[in-house]
Amino acid sequence: MNKHSLEHYMETYKSGLLENILPFWIRHSIDWEDGGYTFCLDRDGSILDTDKGVWQTGRFAWMILTLYNEVEQKEEWLKIGLHGIDFLEKHCYDEKGKMYFIVDKKGDPIRMRRYVYSESFAAIAYAACFKATGNEHYRDKAREAFDLSLKYNSTPGLIPPKFTEHREMRGMGVPMIGIVTAQELRQNLNDDSYTEYIDHWIKEIRDYFINYEYQAVMETVGPQGEFIDHFDGRLLTPGHALEAAWFILREAMHRDHNEELIRLGTTMLDWMWEIGWDKEYGGIFYFRDVLGLPVQEYWHDMKFWWPHNEAIIATLMAFQITGDQKYAAWHKEVHDWAFKHFPDPDYGEWYGYLHRDGRISVPLKGNIWKGPFHIPRMYFMGWKICESILNK
Amino acid sequence: MNKHSLEHYMETYKSGLLENILPFWIRHSIDWEDGGYTFCLDRDGSILDTDKGVWQTGRFAWMILTLYNEVEQKEEWLKIGLHGIDFLEKHCYDEKGKMYFIVDKKGDPIRMRRYVYSESFAAIAYAACFKATGNEHYRDKAREAFDLSLKYNSTPGLIPPKFTEHREMRGMGVPMIGIVTAQELRQNLNDDSYTEYIDHWIKEIRDYFINYEYQAVMETVGPQGEFIDHFDGRLLTPGHALEAAWFILREAMHRDHNEELIRLGTTMLDWMWEIGWDKEYGGIFYFRDVLGLPVQEYWHDMKFWWPHNEAIIATLMAFQITGDQKYAAWHKEVHDWAFKHFPDPDYGEWYGYLHRDGRISVPLKGNIWKGPFHIPRMYFMGWKICESILNK
């Protein structure tokens, strides 16, 4: 990758974020009437469903407050961030302090789930809000949300298991989201005590999910990392593993280019690029079976927005750290494929759901799962990584 | 449809059932070692996952015992049916008498779900077993399973709702599966008292799920049939509605060609054919939005085996009852599309999961959702309907 292409990518990410992605969501998703954000939007930004996803609420508040903290202290961004934070505080908790998964337009609860990812995304939103405002209330809220998700994830039985004791499993989601949540809290609360959690979760991934025999990052394993030879145990999610890879590479940079973490992160990237990249049509597969067998998830070969966001960050960051041109080449491959197929030239933002060959499956811009998170985070990080390489 | 084509279809269904579909499952799915059946099979019948789905266990026992009762009293079929029934009785109940969703090869429980469809499919299996053996124990087991599912579905709160009291919903699955379960018990237990339940569920469908404004069979509505203008409330499942349509048409025949039921069943068929048939590529869509908006389920346009099985039965039965050539034409359309794309010429049986244009997505023959049920039931019913028309 030469200076010219770095400048090109930097400009693409920067202007894309500030002139396309962010304006789309600011224009269409803020509910000034009932509070919070409305993410279930059609292609042109019109509302498909007024329900409000709690994950996305925390994520968008985190994103826009992070831009406020790191890019420019724009009053509008702070106001929009606080608008979501207020909604989280007012409407997204049950009487026991656990957070909902979906609330309706007015903020009445619609659905609770067993998991505590709403809490993780709220934690990073509060932490960014503390950084933006200096108000200690948000620091306390961030800690409380982090501690709650910790408690649920580490207390057996508190999250009712989907499967019986005859099939005990652990999923990579918990350590992976744990790492990034702790990284955000460490930075924005300026509190290095979160490093100990990061160590714990990186060790969990290394000990249990890295499978040298299959050269794969497993998604679901037994309690001691045992291979589970069933549909669920064989199922790989390359986008997930690539995302975890850059969380670990970022940690390596934070620790003064820690060699061991660089090796771990690039190994995860190397393996899952090999498994996840579609050599026939391009793009990142959603699911693969580690033994190459048919998966139970029949839509396995679709191309979703977010694995491409995560692959773009992971390859660019691996290039930044190692200087290996292999990663520059992979970055170009996934960047080109994604920018050819996902962006909507007419209404802005990205489509989320493509068929294997890149044709659009559903043209919507947002739903309970897709909101302003993976896409703007990728534009933001891509911009900053390019800038950092150029400034060296 | 003329005599020649009726004979052709009859022969296709009869020989397909007896020489292709049934032998595939008899050869590959019986676990003579640990009991029950293994349904998670690859294209060639080799085992992909040794877990055993309880739905499919009841369904296959029902199917093969029904063939024993209605086609030929083959000892092998009785033996295989009892083999599944024994496994259900020994391994598929928890300590409170509720049935599991998945058990493992040895019969140890793996997953319980909130719903009671395992019980409905067990009920029809036991009823067919009573008819086959005359053993009153199975009559009692059938009644018990039916009553349990009735209790769970009619006692508020016994099935923990997915959504809060702010979004009360009723789904068509309950009355629809209720109708066919009661029809089977009425017939095989020779007990007309089940007719009262059928009346109740047909009324529920007519009062709440038939939407004249949109000319659609709704899948999810409010407690009084209210339209729910959210992703879930707008989502239609044409295969489901076509299946419910022929349950009702079958009831019309049972009631001496009851005109009102014929009108209801054919209306459901007419509307959902219009909505569900893919005019561009052929085949039946999995999901549609009643307002034509994007759905949240991104794999909405895939072509699954079972909606095609149900559409073939529904159109053929509608032709049988009404003599309307429109239904013969629709039957030909869906029969031709299905037989062109689903059957595996090399290893037999049908693929289950195709892309919109008919290309294969995953080549497996069975999993937790796909087993010997919709396909052999369609072959069996198609054969018998053609035979009945020809004999008139």
C-alpha cells in the first residue's frame, strides 16, 4: 500500500462517515417526539417499524459520543448522544435493573432476552458520555452496566441455558464483547483496572476457541474448549472471529506492540480469512462448517454488511501493525468488494443483506440488528488507521 | 386435468413414496443401537449430527404407522413405527411430563422449548399407533399429549411469552396445528368429540387471521385479531397458510362438502397463492410482508421444501373438491417447479433449502427441522387424492 492509496482510503472513510453515513442516521433516526432513536428504516430512511432496539440505542449513543470525543466537539453530536443516553436510562431497564432487548416508540418494554449484551453496549455508551461530559453519574452507570453483564455471564444459571447439562457449551461472544467493552471503559473512564478483565478474556479465547488442529477460531466449544461434533459446535462465524482478531490487535498496540498478542490476532485473521473469504464470488461468508459439512443455517452463504466492516478494519490494522503487504492486498480485496456492493448510491448508507453473489436481498437500512454501529465504526477506524500510518 | 395426467400424478406420488422417499429414511434414519431415529443426514444419508429432534420423531412414527394403517400392513413399517414410539415414551419427557425439543443419541435431553409442538406430533403418532395395534395404552398417551398441548396453549402464562404485555399477540400456528392434530385423533381414536376442538380452531382462524382488507391470511395478530403494524405483524408465511387451507378443505370433505368451509379454504388458498407464488422465478416464497415492505428475515425469498409440499396438496385437494381447472393449473405449476428443483437424482429424497432461483443452498436431507414428514405426507396424500378422483 503506497501513500497515494492510503490517502485515498483515508478520504473515502472520512468523507463517507461525515457526509454520508452519519447524516443518514441523524436525518432519519432521531425520535425528537418520544425520545431515543428509531432504527428500523427503509432504504430511503422512512420508518418501517417504530420499535426501538436497546442494543442499537447504546451503540449509536456510543458512536456519536465517540466522534464528539475524538473528532470534533460538535454540540449537535453531544445533544444526540445525550438524547439516546436519556432514553436508555428512562426506558430500557426492568425493575431488577436488567436491560430490555426491544422497547416500543413510547419506551414501553416489548421484549426481554436472557443475554446481557444490551448492558455491554449501554456500558460503552455511558463511558463515552462520561468522557464527553465529565459527569460522574455516567461513569457510575458505565461501571454498573459492566458489572451487571459480568455478573450474569459469570454466575452459572443466572442466564437460563438454552441447552441442558448434557450439552454444556461456551460461546465466543462473551469474551469477545467483553474485551472491547473493557477496552472502551479503560480508555474513557481512564481506569487501567479493566486491563485485568481483558487479560482474562484473551486467555479464554486463546485457551478455548483457538483450534490449531482445524486452524480455525471456534464459535462454540465445550466448557474446557472441547470440540463439539454437532451442527452448533462445528459452526464458524468468520465475521465474528475477524472482529475478535482486531480487538486483540488493538490490545497489542495498546501494550507497546506486544508480540504475543500480534501473533494471536494475526493467526486468527489468517485462518478466518482463508475460511471466510468466498473465492468464487468474493465477500465474506456468514457461516461455515469447520469440517466443510453442510450447516443447519440455510442462509449461511449470504453476505452481510458487518462481517465486511470487521474484515476491513482487521486487515487494515494488521497491515498497520505488521507492514505485511499480504494484509494490504486482503484489505483492498474486501474494501473493493464491499464498496462495490453495499453502498446505496441513491439514498446513502449501506444495504445490509446481500445474496452470495452481491445481489440485494432486502433493501432496508436498519432493523433490530442493523443500526449505526459497524458501518460508522469502520469508517471512523479506517480513517484513523490510515491517518496514523501516514503520520508515521 | 384429464384422466391421463391424473394417472401420471398418481403413479409419480405412489412410486416416489414407496421406492424413493420411504426407502431413503428406512435405510438411513433408524438407530437400531440406541433407539429412535437419526434425522440429521447429509445428501447421501450419512449422519451429520446424532442429535434427535422430538418433533421429527413423532412425525416419522405417525407417517409410517399411517402408511401401515392405510396402505399395507407391512410388519417392517409397524416395527419401525413402534421403534420411534418407544423412544418417545422412554426419552422425550421431562419429570413434569412436558416433552423435549432435542435429545441426544442415547436419549439424554439436550433442549427444552417453551412451545408444545413436540406434544402435538407425539399425539398423532400415538393415535396412529393405537389404530395400528389396538393397544389402549397408546390411545391414552395420545389423549394425554393432546390435553397437555391444549393446557399449555390455553393457560395464559404457562408458555412464557416472548413479548411483554405491551405487545400481546396470537399466532396462527396454534389453531392450525390444533386442527390437524384433532382431525388425526378423531379418525384414529374413532372419537367424534374432537370435532368440537376443530370447530373452535377454525373459528379462531376465520375470526382473527383472515384479513379481507389485505386479502391475506395473517400469521400474527393482536388478541382480537388486530393488525400489528410492526415487522412481526406484517410477516406472512404463505406455506403455512396453504397448509392451513387444506386442513380446512379436508374438514369440508369430512362434513359432506360443507360449503362454508370450502369457501374459507379456497379463499385462503386463492389469496396466499397470489401472495406466495414467485411470478419471476416460480416456486413459493418463504416470507412476504403484507404491505409489500422489506421483511426483517433476510432469507425471505428462499424456496424451502415444505411450502411446496403443502401447496401441491392444497391445489390438488381444491381441484378435487371444486373441479375448478384453475386449481389443476396451479397444481401443475407448483408440482413441475418442485419436481424440477428439489429431488436429488443421485441419492434420492429431496433437497430442503434452495435459493430463490432454485439453486441448492445446503444439500443436506435432514436436520432438526427437516425429516420424513411434509415430503412423504405429500406423496401419500397426492396419491390418494388422485386415486379418489379417478375412482369417482
